[in-house]
Amino acid sequence: MILNKTIITVSREFGSGGRTIAKTLAEKLGFAYYDKALVKQVALETGFAPAFVEERGEDSPEKSPLSYLFDSCGASGVMGGMNASDYLWTMQREVILSFADSGSCVIVGRCADFILKDRDDCFNVYIHADLSFRMERIVRLYGESEQSPKRRVLEKDAKRRANYEHFTGQKWGLAQNYHLTMNSAAIGIERCVSVIFGLV
């Protein structure tokens, strides 16, 4: 079966290997790959530091009562009067739409599945995995931390979930919001790539 999709979005739980799957898939298909490049372009468009875009682009809109106090009110004439989270979302959306219009690509995270939901040439994938698999993987890839692996995984997922649900009004990780969901722990990262490649 050939789906003839030229844009693939990959949403993922933290530590599930979604980014690795997306990058490998892009290389195999010969598609452009947007992850760090997306962050850099959004930083260029907004004037925000790349580190800020990297963190807040998939983070929960408000982290604490204090950040809510300072971030919830936009200033007239600055960022169109929007707060930082809404302005970042708006610019991130514009960059994703621009990348999709520029040609075949694989886009990682940042609500791209929702932003491009009205396109017929878009195929949305969600990668998840068992908690134990993800904990082991983040320690192996990113090293030890003062936080326990379990806490790191759960906190990152909570932030992504809050961000996604805040801006899309949809439930993060709900199968009906994607064309394909896969458990990378059960299937294997390389086979996940092969399955998506075979479909597309």
C-alpha cells in the first residue's frame, strides 16, 4: 500500500526514541528533517534565544504561579500584545506551515500533527514505550542526573502533554489523533522506521 504522503510528523513520549526514528526515517526517505533546524528558525523569527525556544516550545505554557504572573500578560506593541507562550506558539506554527509548504519533510513534535491536520499529504505518527525502557534509554543517552530517571521521564511528558492540550484542545497521545501509533519498546526502533517507511 502506498500512501503517497510527503510530510510526516512524529510525536513522542520522552525517551521512546521518537527523535531517532524521525531522523533515521528522513535520511532513508531523502526528506528534509526538522527538529533543531525548526528551533533555530523559530529563534531567528522571534528573537528568542534557541535555548528558550527549545525548552518552551514543547513546555507547559505556565510553569509556576510566579511565571504565570509575569508571562500571562502581553505588553501593547510588543509581540502583538501576546504573552511569550502564545507568541512562541504562533511563530512556531508559521514556521511549521512554511516548512511543510517547502517540500517533503519529517517534523518532530511541537504540535505539528495538529497544525498540519488539514493537509492531505501529511502522515502523523505517535511513538510511545514502556516506562522502564524509556528510563534506561535516557540514562544511556543523556547520562545520570540529580533527578531519578522516572521523575525525569514523567515530568517531561507532563510538560509536553500540558503544552499540546493547551494549544490544540486535543488529548496528547490519543490514538484517534494520529494515523499510526507504535510502542518502540515492543517493536524496536529500527522496525518502527521500517514500518513507517513501508507505509509511506
